[in-house]
Amino acid sequence: MISGGGDDIAAIWNLEQDRPINILELHKDTVDQVAFNFDGKLVATGSMDATVIVWEAESGKKKAILEGPAAEITVICYDFFFLNE
């Protein structure tokens, strides 16, 4: 599971152990959108800082930062998004 919040971070959780696996910290404002890609290997976090950050779910490594044209990211649709290596 992934969560985001007003503390400007997102966390990928191990629900069986009730603890975060990775803490994702690069946003400068509330993380209000989160989504895994189709196979769970990547996750996207969207923030009120007008960025979407794509991360490797297993390692928590940043893959890309995408800057939006709006003041905040309000929706992430991740069904068909692929990030080339």
C-alpha cells in the first residue's frame, strides 16, 4: 500500500508488518495523489507543489520528476504509463 499526506512525504507500506518499507521524500507540499503502475514496480506521487514523481517501488529510488502546468496535481491516472529506462 502507498500513502501520502500533509507532511509532504509518501510511504510504501508492508501491511503484514504494519511498517513503512520506503519513505519517499522530495515533494515540497502535501502529497495528495498516489498510484502504483500496472505491475506494482513503479509508483507515482502527485503533490500540491505541481509535481509528479515516479519512484521504483522496491527501492524507493526516484526515476523521474514531472512538472505540471497547474498549481497542484489533483488526479493521477497510471493505467497506461510506461517509463523507459
